[in-house]
Amino acid sequence: MPPNYVKAYLKRSKNDANDAAAICEAVQRPTMRFVPTKTRDQQAALMLHRTRQLLVRQRTMLSNAMRGHLAELGIVSAKGRHGTAELLKIIADANDDRIPSAAQACFNALGRQYNMIAMEIGESTSAFMLGIARAKRAGVWKRSRA
């Protein structure tokens, strides 16, 4: 049951006893609508989505960090993954004298982390697509219109 449905039955200040009384009152109402519990497969699919979103955010953070640090050294590139790919090539080039040796170790760490996260995103995308294919074969695939 969503919390906002129970809020109307809360009489006094918010504490555990009053919350319990409001829930009991709300449950007894004949017009109360309940949220169906998710299956384990639905929970797993949601976990996959959230994990992938987290990894994409982390990849973006790493890309922005590399772009900002290299811009301070006068090295700029286009936005997006193609621009980041150019920066990763510059970072990987040990003969590039535009990056100070002290900063090279930092950039190498950022580059390794970026590549690792990109690989994880690819794996989670593959798992997601595999799940969609299974759901379509089972006839339970529904695309939300939200």
C-alpha cells in the first residue's frame, strides 16, 4: 500500500503507534487499492536497470573528470563518448609529452577505471537484452508507455 494512501488516515503527530493506527484504519476501508508485490524476476530486472544506470553515471563522472583535468593542460576534445575515446588514446600514449609524468599515473588510473566500467555496462546491456528476448518468447513482454 503506498504511503500517500495512508497519510489521509493519520490523525496526530507522526510516530510508530500513530502510523500503525493509520495503516489499520486504511486497510479496513473497502475502497483501498493495494500495490501488487513484484516477483523475483521483476525485482531482478529492476536491479539490473538500477545497476546499469549507476554504472552509466560513474562512466560519465570519469569522462568529465578526465576532460576537465586534460583541459587544464590545454588538451580538449569533443563531447560524448567519441571525444572521450580521443582522450583515452592521448592518455594511453606514453610518448605524449603534453601530460606531465606525475599526472600520467592519475590519468592511467582514470582510463583503466573508465574502460572497466564501459565493459561492465556492455555486460549489463547484454543481460538486459537477453532478458527482453526471453520475455518476448514467453509472451510476457510489455513496453511501458511512460
